[in-house]
Amino acid sequence: TTRILAPMLSEIIRVIQEGEDPKKIDKLCKAAGFPVGGVTLADEVGLDVALHILNFLGKELGVRAQGADIRLLNDIVTAGFHGRKSGKGIFVYEKGVKERPVNKGAEEILKRYKVEPRGFQTDEDIKMRFLSRFINESIYCLQDGILA
């Protein structure tokens, strides 16, 4: 459910704000068992859609959906980087090209929102950060009867 993915996405964006490479984050998501990386998933869904979801759920869930600076995502969308559907999001999408480089335009916006990391973090720490957000919200959904 979207409600479970939103807090995880917020944490992933926060980790990127802390200077981690989006490609590395995708690799960590896949290593954690997800079929696709979280950054790629946001690009596939559409960063404009992700922004709308994070804004809405931020109001509904409060601190549970927070983490990233939502202005970062707003600036990326305002710059026209909507994800795969626009050809550029966090990554660049070209027909017939499998390799997706990080979008330099999005990278420049990311630099404006860079924050200090929350201490030293290993790859395992980073995985636990986004996984814990995913798992915690899953439990809330079970408690609320949204999932059975």
C-alpha cells in the first residue's frame, strides 16, 4: 500500500540529502529484498505523484511520514523532472539505453538541500533506516485494519 511506501520514500530521500548516491540506495533496496530500488520506484511512479502522496500523507500521518525536506522534491518537480514519464527524474531515461545515469539537474537541486548525516553509517545502517520505516508503517496498517 502507498501508505507503507511513503515513510520509506521519505527516509530514502533524507539519506540522499545526507550525500548518499541514488544508485547505491537502489542497490541497497534490492539487497534488502525489494524487486526494484526505492529511487527507481519513485521515478517510475512519477516524482510529481510521489510529491502529492508525501504532502497528503504528511498531513495525515504527521511525523511518521516525515524525514526528507519536501521542498527538495517540490523543486525537482518544478524543474520538470517528473521521472521516467518526462525522461528525467532522479535518473535520466533514454529509449534503448539500459544504463540510467543520475540526472545532473536533479543532482544540482539535491546539493541545495544537503544535510549532515546522522553520524557514521554503514550500508547496513542505511538499509535498516528505510526498512524500519517500511516495517513500522506496515504494523500501523495492521493495527488500523488496512491490512489483514
